[in-house]
Amino acid sequence: MNNHPFDKALELQPAGSGQPGTWLGASSPAYWNMVGPFGGITAATAVQAVMRHPDRLGEPIALTVNYAAALGPGPFTVQATPVRTNRSTQHWTLLLSQPDGQGADAVVMSATAVTAARRQTWSANDTPMPATPAPSEVAPRVFAVGLEWLRRYEMRLVEGMVPEVWDGGGNDSLTRLWVRDEPPRPLDFPALAAMADVFYPRVWLRRATHVPAGTVSITTYFHADSGQLAQTGEGFLLGQARAQAFRNGFFDQTAHIWSEAGALLATSHQMVYYKE
Amino acid sequence: MNNHPFDKALELQPAGSGQPGTWLGASSPAYWNMVGPFGGITAATAVQAVMRHPDRLGEPIALTVNYAAALGPGPFTVQATPVRTNRSTQHWTLLLSQPDGQGADAVVMSATAVTAARRQTWSANDTPMPATPAPSEVAPRVFAVGLEWLRRYEMRLVEGMVPEVWDGGGNDSLTRLWVRDEPPRPLDFPALAAMADVFYPRVWLRRATHVPAGTVSITTYFHADSGQLAQTGEGFLLGQARAQAFRNGFFDQTAHIWSEAGALLATSHQMVYYKE
């Protein structure tokens, strides 16, 4: 499993004994998008920095990642700081930085996370998985574009594909797809954080128009604990994404991720820049 | 207008010329909730600290506030730092702290924000306001509980009131209500951030059971710019909130805020702790 491209992409070396929570990593060519790595892998790196911190309490329940600039090739530093530890919750701030070429470090990503020791309580899934064909009944999607990160996921699109004709004729922004790592890999919190960001920009679908777009901020809430993630294993997840409003350069996108068995594992929201 | 309780609650004094972006404030008795101020006023304080920073670029588009501990009575320090400034976006981190009683400061809230210089683009509201009676057709809600912050808002509940009988019989978590400041006050970004958090915990409605609950993290996306806020003025906003999943101590809550004219001003999401 440690030879999986996802695990290689998340490799972090401790920066040194005097800097607890500070890690050195490198941006992953295997997850390269257009001008930097796929944003999901950066979100996963934030989760990984928290997961590996020796003082961590509990498991992630909330994550917000702000993409301040495109991550460049080469090394980066990520710092995870537990700013407040309570009896059953812990609050984290994170910064990821790279050399700015002028001898200083520049912030590329800022994030916050909350981890918690969960207890069993009354529970209810109020967002049932929509009825869709099973993964085996949907053809794998081969993407025409040669983006490296797309090769790291097996996606089976149920509805809302990238438009094949950019004719300005769209009217809806809903995509549903089955997704898992390629090759398959047991689900964990970093992988779930990454998969919450696999949806292409809703503005392309809604307008059937190919405009520049990129995530500015994403928040993911983890409803699953590690036991539920282990039950999901290497199985497909059903992902759904939809925009709610497009206004003067920014739109939001709300997403849901279910296990194939129908458990809502995560809900996610993002604010996305778009041009024109 | 500066005598409005909301403006008084948001009063911030610069901490000193050597500490740009650091402000001194005090928690507001006028917005007191059960064990600290209403969370919305703390979120508004974060927005205010950004709005007043001399280096601010543009207007808020995204805000995440993590409630690390209950804010106590008395003074606090809030620090807003622009960690990255691009051509048209700016990324902020914020910390709010109070003396911990042992000679040090303890983090009570961490936050991130993104501000942006918006440009006019193709826009679309894909989440129309639900059909509801006008504010004048709905009776103002007088709350039986004596929480001070509830007196600072005029709320007219369209559906999904706090259960009158705690009989464990709930089956839905949807609330819709008209809301505005009491007395009325022109809408701005801090006020909108606060109003995104006026909904009582969904778990009470869903279960008709009164369990301890409190927001852990809230993210609000601002679709409106200051021009649209000015158009809304002192008018009522329609707020809607609904839970998506309850699982082992935490549930999420998704919210929408429209102007009375039907513009989607903000979308918001929060993760909430609950007991039992």
C-alpha cells in the first residue's frame, strides 16, 4: 500500500525536533492538474499533517482549505498547530508554504481543522443516496484531456459529464459519479478529503462554456469515523455536486459523498473563482 | 446607527501601532446566549476585524469560523493577518483569544477569510427563494426563553419552530424564517455573517428532544457584494436551515439566506456538536 501513488504524494518528513508539527513534502507530479497539483491532494496533505501529529486528539470532523496560490513543483513546508485542545475536541490551524524565489517563504495554502473523540449517540442519515445504476453498470470514463491527476481516479459518470460541445446551452449543474482511487486503495480521511474535490467546475456544465475556474476555498465535514471508512474499504463512492449561485466571478458548489452501501460519509462545499 | 447594539458589540480598538491587525474588543452582554455570546456575533467580529484592516483588498467572499471554546465575559483580543495578497484575492487568518486566568492567553476562536475584488460576469441564481408568506403575513415570534441575543433579532417563523412539546416525535429538520436586526439596521457583511447563524440546533427539531448542542465550525459564502447589501437595506431576509446527517455526536446544517426580493445573498454550512 505504501507504493500507492496517493501514499507517495502524501509523504512528509519531520522538519526537525525543534519544530513539532512542521513537515517537509514535495508537490506530486502524479497528481498534476493544469498549473499545479490537483487541489484535493493539497487538502489531503493538510489532513495528513494533522493525522501524523503526535498530539492529535480524535479524528477529523471538519476541514477548511483555502488555496492562496498555485502550488509549484518541488518542495514545500506544511505546519500543523493545535491551537486549542479541549476534553473531546481539538482545533488546528495549518499553513503550507513554498520558497517565493526571493529568499523568503510564501503562503500557498491556509487551513483549519477540527478533530474530535466521537461517542456513540442517536444518529440519522437525512440525505439518502439517490437511486443510481451500480458502478458495474456504468462505463468507466476515459477523459480526452491528458491531465495526470485524472489517471489516479477511476470515475464512472452517472450524469452531468463535462459537455462535449461548448455551445453555451447548459441549464443545470448536477453531476453524479462513482469514484475510487486507481489502483483501488482502502479509504482513509486524507483520501476522502481529496475525493470531495474531484468534481470539475460546475460553471462549465451550467453554461456549456469553457471558462477559467479554480477553487478558492473548500470545507469538508466528515460524518464517517475510521470504522466506517474501514467498512468502505476499496469500494466505490458515489459523489454528487451542484452549484447554488453564480455571482460576479465566484460560485459555490455543494457536494455529498456516500459509500456504495448508502452511508453519507462526507458533505462538502466550496467557493470557486470563474472568469467572464 | 453607531448606537445600534450590533455596532456597539462590534466595537474594536487598535491594540497599538506596533501590532497592525490586532484589535481589542469585549464580549457583548447584549448578545448573550447560554454560556457566552451568540456565535453569530463572534463570526461578525471576525468579519469586522478584516473590514477594518488598512491593507484589505476587496470584500468578503468566504469565511470559516471555528469555535474553540465559549467566549467569556470581558475583554478579548482579535488578530487578523493577511497571509497572502494576490492581484484580486486576499487570504486571511484570524485568532481571537482571552486571558486563561493563569497569566497566558487562550485561543477561543480561529478563523480564515477570503476577500476579493469582484468583477461583473455572467451570473445565475440556481437556488430560487421558496414560496413563503410575506413577513407582514407572519406573526413575530416571541421566544419563551429569556436569552438576551434573541431580543436583538426580529424573527418571523414560517415553518420549523422550536418544538413546543419535547416528545421525541420529530421527523424533519427544516426551518424557514424571516429575520432582521431589532431595531432594523442596514445590512452589511458582519450582519450577514451573524444572521447565517441564527438557526437553533437542528437536532432539537429533528428529534423533538432537547439535548445540549453547539456550533463547532461554520463556513459562510457571500454571494452578495456591498451594492446588493445596500439594496437590501433594513429589509427582512429569508433564512432556511436543514440538517443533512447526524452521526455520533456531530451533525451538519446547511443554510441559505435570501433578500426579500429573492436574491441569494449567502450560503452557509456548519458542523454542530450534540450530546446523546
